[in-house]
Amino acid sequence: MAEAPSKARRPRADAERNRQRLLDAARSVFARDGAAASLEEIARTAGVGIGTLYRHFPQRDDLIEAVYRQAIGQLGEAADRLSESEAPVDAIREWLLLFID
């Protein structure tokens, strides 16, 4: 008899905060030191232990991919927002500044 699929539980609020802090720290440290940046430095910058980093991102590539996906998502959201509220030239200029950052 097959078991009913369990409902995916939402992560605890502190786990979500830690994950976001790790992503923010990784984005900053990767921008400064490149993709080979120290994972220990990323954890330290985020204010968490290295075990917390590995719990969220078991491989360096997992962290890099998550940072990339978040950045692309933010650019997409900004494009939607800017296209609704800005003159086209101003919207493109603002979006490009976000892209460069």
C-alpha cells in the first residue's frame, strides 16, 4: 500500500532568515572575491556557522545557482515594476543600472 505524499513543510522563520542572510552575504562576497570566494567568509559575513551554510547549500554550485536565480528574479520584478511606472527611456536606464549593480 502506497503512502500518501506528505505535505511539504514550510521552513521555520529563522531558517528562512538565515538562508536570505547567506544569499545576501554570498552576493557581496562573490562580487568582491569572485566565485572561488571562501565559504567560511560567506558564513561569517552572514553571521552564521559554516554548518548552517552547508545545510542550506550542500555544494558551492548550489549557492552560486541560488544567488544567480535570486538576482535574475529581482531583475525580472524590477522590469515589470519599471515598465508600469516609468517613461520607457527612464525605465531602461534604471533597469540597466540595477543590472550593472
